[in-house]
Amino acid sequence: MQPKSNIVHLPVYEPGKPMEEVKRELGLTEVTKLASNENPFGCSPKAKEAIVHELQHTSLYPDGASVELAAAVANHLGVNTDQLIFGAGSDEVILMIARAFFVSGDETIMATHTFPQYKHNAEIEGAVSVEIPLKEGKHDLPGMLERITERTKVIWICNPNNPTGTIVTLEELESFMKEVPERVLVVLDEAYCEYITDSEYPDGLAFLSRYPNILLLRTFSKIYGLASLRIGYGVGHPKVIRYINQVREPFNTTRFAQAGAKAAIEDQSFIQFCREENAKGLQFLQSEFQRLGLDAYPAYGNFVMVNTGRDAEKVFNSLLSKGIIVRGGHKLNFPASIRVTIGSQEQNEKFINALEVSLAELTIEV
Ligand SMILES: *Cc1c(COP(=O)(O)O)cnc(C)c1O
């Protein structure tokens, strides 16, 4: 058989370990998963009600255009519905962008190390990824500008960056956007924006009216707590949205996802609660890391990348044996770091207690 030559070398995505598997393998009854930046408080009770209500329609196709959800999101963001595109997670919006924009030989610019789906989907379409190393964990925007050529189609900016958690500031984004030619699409991935209240953090929405070549990515998987439903969206100029719509599968998001997401975005008091709890958790983790003498990147979303000063795989395994699942930096090119999701206070305390024991068990080597 003859698959595309540009896909044969691609790895199959390796997710964090499922909780059930960890419990079985290690004979643990209780496991705390802080590996995938999921919401420890679940989702709004109103979203659950909406999903249950939708069960009576399981035999019906969903509304391909997500009209009701689009109206609710447009209303919440203050944009028009023709500025929105929905996908099975923002992962699928990334896929659709790649599908709509790249032909073989095109160039696309992104950071190393950042969210892997940009490069992955670009490669599938035969585009060449131009990777600009992070500087102290942050996007090097001037470095990215320098690498724009006639063949550049898309630039990806992950804000805050996954896995480091650092942000591009309002000022940095302003000076960057002024220099990017209008023929180049800038994708600003704001998967964690609802967590952030820092005044230096730019709200991508404020850029939309001035820059038709900017597309925001947002998701219901993180603060909205609906990762299992697979629903995310893009916000941009109607022309860009139309291009992406042209490659969209007819029924790419489910009735359950649309109904759950609509109820979720209409319940902002739940989101406010999650944002406040997360801020408390972040403060707790930062002060505990300081007490333990560990350096962490400045964090803004619901996860922190912390340098353990030890082999990341060993720290990962040691934590795992104590029933704590984090994301090991050895899988992300940060050999001494772990990325941990901010959990509930109880989860955060369990993590810190386990980490303290793990650190004492392992020798400092990196
Ligand atoms: C989690 C995440 C996403 C998307 O997740 P979906 O579940 O596909 O919506 C996108 N970008 C970043 C940076 C993420 O961390």
C-alpha cells in the first residue's frame, strides 16, 4: 500500500496514562490525574442538564452549522455568528485550518516547544514547519517575523504556551501584528484565556477588527470542563471562517456537544468560580515550589511547568507510584521538568506531599 510519504514517519499521539490503567498496574485504589489540564470541578450543572435533555434526540443528526450554539457564543463574545467556526475540539479546527490553507511546499512558522498539533497537521498536508526556539520558555516573536518568506501561509502562537505556560504580552502582540503581512494568517491559540485576568495578557478579540488575518482558537475542553464532548471553535474574519467552513465535515460536532457548550457558556457564574479557585491553587503551588527550592515558569492558565532539578522520567514514575499523574517533561523536551495541572485544593496538597517525598528519594542530577 502507498500512504502519503509525509505521514509514514509520524508518531501516533501518546496521551497521558488513563486513570483506570494506572490503578490496575500499580494496585492503587485512588489516583489523582493532573496531566491533561482538565477542570477539577467538572462542568456547569446546567451543561449536564442540557446534555441529558438531548438524549431524546440521539437518532437525529446534529445541526451542522451549530446555529444555536453560534448565537450564544457570538452573544457572549460580542462578535457576529459569521465570525465563528466550530470543531470537534479546537484540535479539529487546527486540522481544518491546515486542510484549508496548506499545499505541499508551503511554509508555516511556530515555536519549539509548543502545542504539537500545529506541526502535526501541517506535516500531513505537506507543509514545511519552520520552528523558532522559545526564549526562556517564551515565544520569540521577532525571531518568527524574521523567518517569514513568500511561502509562509500560517503562523501559530500559543498563548499561554503549552507546555511552558508563558504568555505573549499585549505590547508584544501589538508590535508583532503590525509587522506581519496581511497575506499571512496568524492563529492565536487561546485555549486557557478564560483563566487569565493579568492586565498584560492580550484579549485576541480586541485585535479582530484591526487585523483580518488573525484567527483565535478557543475551546470548551478547559475551563468549561467539557473535554469529553470534543467541542472548540475559531473566531476570525468572515472570509477566513468561510474558507475553513468549506473543508468542514457536514456534521463535525454532536448534538450533545452543542447543547452542553451552549448551556456552559451561558453559565458564567460557574466559570467565575473555576477562575477564582484556579487562581488560589496557582498561588498555593507557586509558594510551595518556592518552599521546595524549585524554579517554575511564570504561569497564567491552569497548569505550571516546574523544574525539579532531577530526571523528569524518574520524577514522573515516582509520582505515579504514589498515585499522582502529571505530564513528564521527558516527553516534551524538558528533561528536568514536569507539567502539572492546577487541581482542587485537596488534589494540589496531595501532589505537593507526593512531590516532596519524590524529591527526597531522587538525587539531584540535572
Ligand atoms: C487543550 C488544548 C487545546 C485543545 O483542546 P481541544 O480539546 O481539542 O479543544 C488547544 N490548544 C492548546 C494549547 C491546548 O492546551
